[in-house]
Amino acid sequence: MKNLDAVDRAILVELDTDPRMPTAELARRVEISVPTARERMRRLQESGVIRGYRLDVDPAALGYPVAAFVRVRPGPGQLPKIVELARSLTQVSECHRITGEDCFLIKVHATDLNTFEEVLDRFLLHGQTTTSIIQSTPVPPRTPGLSLD
């Protein structure tokens, strides 16, 4: 489903704002019938446009107030080990394979700087790291291209 019409986009905008919105409320806001809203959502899901509905929890509320992006440049033959380590650590919320001198961009959460250092040391066994601690998030994660303007 590459070509989304205005109704599909309106549905996505509303669901991006509140993924738990009842179908009847969604239909009312988009100005379509409830059966049409249900069918449109089903098609968006089946086509892979909507990949899922996720819980967004503040890591600080779970005791992880420290967050950082870590770029990792693996040593020779260490690429798969970085992926395996990132998958195994609950402190890692994202791991992206990237271009450039570094191969990975990893988002790490920790209870404090000492714990963060312990996590970082595990990656250092497999390569070089460059760390940027997150001070604030003026633009929170959002879905690109969902403006109705």
C-alpha cells in the first residue's frame, strides 16, 4: 500500500496521537463510518503500513534516568558479537546499523553513570565506542510524514 489517500493519512495521524483510540472515536474524528474505519485499519495493518501498537514507558520511571547514544566501531570479526551483546542487554533500547566510520548506533539506558560505565565496558571488549549522553529531548520520537498540511 504505497499510495495512501487522505483518509488513510488522517487515520494514521489520529492513531499516532492515541493508538488506543476506540474505533468509533477514530471514525468520528476522521468523519467516516465505523465499518469503514475498521476496514481501513485492517488494510493498513495487513499491508504493513501499521506495524504494531507499542507501549511508551518513560525509562526514568523504571529507574533508568541516564540515557546515551553510543557509536560502536567493532574490531575485526567482532560485528556479530556487537549485535548479540546489544540484543542481550535490557539496557539497550535501540541498535541501528549505520554507515560511516562506526558501524552501530546504540541507545543505552542506565540507573547511574557507574552502571552506564559497566555497560559501556562490555561493548569495549569488541571495539571502540564514542558516547553522547542525552541531556534533553526537545523533539520526541514521532512518525515522519504524518502532517495533514
